[in-house]
Amino acid sequence: MTKGLKKGLTSYGDPGFSLFLRKAFIKAMGYSDDALERPIVGITNTYSDYNPCHGNVPQIIEAVKRGVMLAGAMPMVFPTISIAESFSFPTSMYLRNLMAMDTEEMIRAQPMDAIVVIGGCDKTLPAQIMAAVSADLPTVVIPVGPMVVGHHKGEVLGACTDCRRMWGKFRAGEIDQAEIEAVNGRLAPSVGTCMVMGTASTMACITETLGLSLPMSATIPAPHSERIRSAELSGKRAAEMAVTGGPRPSELLTPAAFRNAQVVLQAIGGSTNGLIHLTAIANRTPHRIDLAAFDQLGREVPVLIDLKPSGAHYMEHFHHAGGVPKLMKQLGDLIDLDAKTIAGGTLRDVVANAEEVPGQDAIRPRDNPINREGAMAVLHGNLAPRGAVIKQSAATPSLLQHTGRAVVFESVEDMTLRVDDPELDVKADDVLVLRNAGPKGAPGMPEAGYLPIPQKILRTGVKDMVRISDARMSGTAFGTIVLHITPESAVGGPLALVQTGDMILLDVAKRRIDLLVDEVELTMRQKALPKPSTPDWASRGYAHLFHETITQADEGCDFDFMRREGPGEV
């Protein structure tokens, strides 16, 4: 098999000339023949001034290069697009598939024998893994790591669960402008991803569980020297894989690996976004995520990680308690330990080396869980024929069985304009409904599912209400919130039929979300819906591609033509 600089030659009609020209130009950068004859490890550069989560990427890259060269291979750094959640309009999810395509095509287009992808902020790790799965080159994934915690008036703070909690207190009038500004400067005290169990931390834990990154890499805080040493070791391992040609993602991502990832997703109190991303990754392989099976795992797998928003601690506490290896050890027979990893062995080897930390309480034993059931439940009913998700571990227990009157917002913009209107007809036991916030409707399925509680309700002391939508929410968020209602309203899903005043039933124990309106009336409403059409925002370019080919939440929100079987299959 062709390796190194000879791999994937540019087509000039003369392979000898192609290699001659390639070497001539790369020598302009000062490389020697010795360097150019070695196996090549590609290293993605996702640093950006717009992406503080990836602020340590330059240091990680240097460590990876060092590890690659110590192992006798040649590192080659190349850029891809960088996505930061709070800097991406309209939402980072809109750009996830673009990053996946960019990364995949650059892996294919440039000569490399193995690839190291470096990511963290929410959608970057799933995008990179989707790309790596499709390219199927030996891959090492390096998460950038979580921030360290902040402090305010003797209280530990973490982005972004405490962002939302403190902002809620500000909206309720419990703290003033001066204090919220002080909090603003203390929530994110270092580079790195959110230090709670948000989507970034969730995906890092899933990545380690899938065997795509080295042990402990999910939890090492971004500023710690251990993060740099792990990056060096990752570079060394990538160089070894460049020589041996494996393991490739297709060898690691087996049904057992995907089941392990789902178990860990439930056990960590993971982000609901994790389910969408894991589904998209699986759809790039011969395997699938079955929502019914995932829900059943939710009944069997307890939440063992005591982290916000489901618990009390932060990622650095999880790390110092033993990280993902210790969690998998606590999960016992719920994990298939014969699943392979990039380290060359199996999860059995990883668990055997898990650190024992006396007195730690961030990783609970199975007989003393945070929640007896897992983080998420999958709901069905006449409002969600293809499913919806609720993060029950971060919900108010008394609201998990609830019937209330719908208060409907037609869009994110409508919600923004009316939610704090003193004249809004809303009570604490109502159900807030947001539609046209799904993959096509928003576009990009923004994290708008964390509907703000109306200000006049907040100021009565109410902290939670039932909220439902076809949107997503941040993994850092909390509350009794039903998300990912599928099909979305923009394609004529039942959510489009809800009217203010209708009664909605939520019964998490029975896994139901139902609109209590008779079928005859619903049929009449369905017939009155306008036919779906291409909106103005999707008339050209990437927006057009996105609108025409994006799949629904239960299919991972990938482009239909990027799945393994292409657009004709689910």
C-alpha cells in the first residue's frame, strides 16, 4: 500500500512528475529528504480567535508533533473550520455537517497515513468523528479538555449551567446588574470547554468510551500539564498507527462499542445532544442507534456521575476521581469490556488500570446512584410519532407526570418578543410550546428548547415549568424540557397542530407526550396547514444544501447523502 508523501498524488497524468513536483514545493518549507520519507501523521488545527474553547490548541498541536517525531514519523498540521457554540450564527449545529465535510475531504485530499483530530466545543468532536468514520483512516481523537471552575462570593461556578442559573436569578430580580456583570467575568476562568456535563464533556466521554481517544483524555482540564502530556502520547500512538495501518474507526466502532457509548451517555447524565451526535456517527457505519433500545438502557443504567446539571460537581472533580475508566469499572457488567481501543488493547485493560481514589464522591457506586434510571427517556405519542427526548435526570420530579394548558410560540423570534410580556396569558402549571425550531424550521435546530420561564412567573418563585419543542437544548441546561419532537413542525409534524389552550399530557414513566385533542379536529387542522416550501434563507449556497438534505433528529441531523447508504436509506 502506498504511504507517506507518495499517497494520493495530484493528477497531472504522470505520477512520477506528480511526486517530483510535490517534493519540490514541500522542500520550499525546509524539509529534508529524511523527513519526507517517513510516515505522515496529519494533525487538524481548529484554533480560532472566535473559539475560546480551543484556546489551548496551539500547545496541544506542538505536543502532538513532538510525540509523532519521537516515534519516528512526520507530523503535518493543516487547518479546518472551527466552530464555537456562542459565536456561531444561527447555531453551531447548522455548521456541524460543514465541518464534517471539510475535515473528511481534507483527510482524503492530502497525503497522510494517520490522523489526529483536535476538538472540543460542542459540535467539533462529533463533526470530526463523522469525518474520520467516513474517511476510515487510523484516527486519534484529542479533546481540548474542560475549563477549571470559577468562584463568586464563596460559591463554585461553572459555565454554563451556572450561566443559566445566575441569569435566571437576574431575570427574576434576585440579583442586580452589577452582580451579574461580576458573575460574567468569573464563569469561564480559563480556556477549554464547559466544565459541567454539557455536550462537549458528554462527547469527550463518549469518544473515550468508543475507544477513539486515550484513557483519561475526556476529563483532563484544559490548562493542566497532564493535558499536554496526553497530547504527546496521542501523537506517539498516531505515529505507530501510521506504520501499522490500524486500528481504523471501522474496526473499533462495533455494535458493542455503540452500546457502551449509550450506557455511558445515560450514566454520566449526558447531554441530549449526545444522542443526536451518536446517531449521526452510527449512520456513517453499518450500525444504527435504536431509540427503543436506548430508552430501555435508560431504565437499566443509573446515573452515577454527580455533575451539574444532574448533580453537584464539575469535570475536574470527575477527573480527579478516576475519570471514564473508573466510571466504566463502577458500571461493571453493563459495559462490554472486550471492545477494542486505539491504545491497542481493550476496555478490559483500561478498567484494570482505573485509579482508586479513597473518599471521592463524584463517581457513585451502582448501589448509591444519583438517579436510579439513566439521564434520558425517549417519549412517543401523538405529538411525537417518531420520538422526543427528555433529560429526566435534570428535571423536576413532580413535573414528570403533568397535564397542562398549551401556551404556543410560533418561532424563536415570537418567543423572544412575547415571553416576558406582562399581558401574556400564562400560569405556572401551563405547558410552554415552541415550534419551528427544528432542523429545517429554525434553521439548524438551535438550543432554544430551554425556553425562558416568563418573567412574571419567575418573580413568584417558580423555578421550572414543562416546556416542549422541536429544538435542542444545551447539555448544560436543566428543567422539565421535552426536546427533539419528531417530525418537526416545519415539515408538518403534529407540533404544528397545537393551539394555545389545548391540553398536553406528559407522562415520563409511561414514555408518553400527547396532545389531548380528538383525531377529527387534528385531521382538520392538518388539512389546513400550508404546504412546505423552500424559504428565502435557503435559496442558495450552503443554506440551500442544508435545507434540502438535512435529516430529522431521530436520524442524527446529518445530510441524507452523507450517511453510509446515501439519501435513499434511513
